[in-house]
Amino acid sequence: MGGRVARTTRTWLAVLGLAAGVSLLLPAVPAAAHNSLTGSDPANGARVAAAPKRIELRFLATPKEAGTTVTVTGPDNVVAAGGPPTFSGKRVSVPFRPAAAGLYIVAYQLASDDGHPIKGEIRFTLTTGTPAETPSTPTSTAPTTATPPTSAAPPTSAAPSPASPTPAAAAADDDGGTGWLWAAGAVVVLAALGGGLLLRRRAARG
């Protein structure tokens, strides 16, 4: 009897141990259906001076191409992804098109086996970019537009000088005309006085 009890006890212990092991494994099955990010290049929070040609994301399981999207945005929400993502096993990479220096955000979304999408993002800072500074061109053209008024100012101030001789000439002509009139009047008066004297002398003689 003692041997049977011991065998029965060991059997139940084995069954209970197996059941406990199965119960511990069951919660892990749904968890395995969810993928997750294991690393990236550039790393999350990194500061890089040289812009990489591609941004790479590494996942725990192989992502499905149909439900995977990757977007890259730079400063001022400028799109910095140079094309669609490419897949290589558990790695997903996207061409990087850098712009100005600043913060870049890489957002990803994966499809899981249970239908729930997996979303996440990494961030890195590009310390040296290729900003196209268009405001520099208007400043260079500004001095050229301001110069013409200075060069055109002197001719306008010198223009009235040629008109000044005409009033002087007119004044000279007026003075000459009045002088001749006075001279002619004096001659007439002298002639009249001379004629009167001659007439008086002849009257006195007669």
C-alpha cells in the first residue's frame, strides 16, 4: 500500500508541475505576437555631425512589408525621407535626405499578428546641415537699387543755371532803348532852341 501511495503522489506532482509550466507559457504566446524595436542607426537621442545616407531600424521579429510605414521629418516639419523603406530580414531602412541642422523624427508603424498596429519613433539631432539661405540674395541687391538716386541728384541742381543770362540780356536791351530815346529827345530840343534864336536875330535886324 505504501508503494502505491508514493507512486500516486509522484504522478500527481508531475501532472501539477506540467500544468503549472503550461500556465506560465500561455501568457507568453500573445506577447510573442507583438513586435518591438531593438535598435536603430542613428541611435535614439544621438547627435550626429555627418548625415547618414540611410536610416535603419532593427526589430525583434521580421516586420511585414504590407503593414510597415516609416516617415522622417526634419526642422519645420520638412519631409526628409528620400524614398520608400526597404526590408532585409528584421531590418528596415529608408533613404535619408537631410536639410537644415536640427532635430529629426523617425516614426514607424508595424502590423502585428493579432491585428493591433505597433507604433513608435526615434529622434536624433543633425548638428551640421545644408541650409539654403535664400535671404542672403535680397541683401546683396539692396545697395545697387539705392545708388541711382545719388548719381541723378547733381544734374537736377545744375539745370536752372543756363536760364539766368536771358533776363540780363533783356535788361541790357531795355536800358539801351531808353538811352537812345533820351538822346533823340535832346537833339530835337536843341534844334528847336537854335531855330528860335535865329528867328529872333533876324527880327531884330529888320
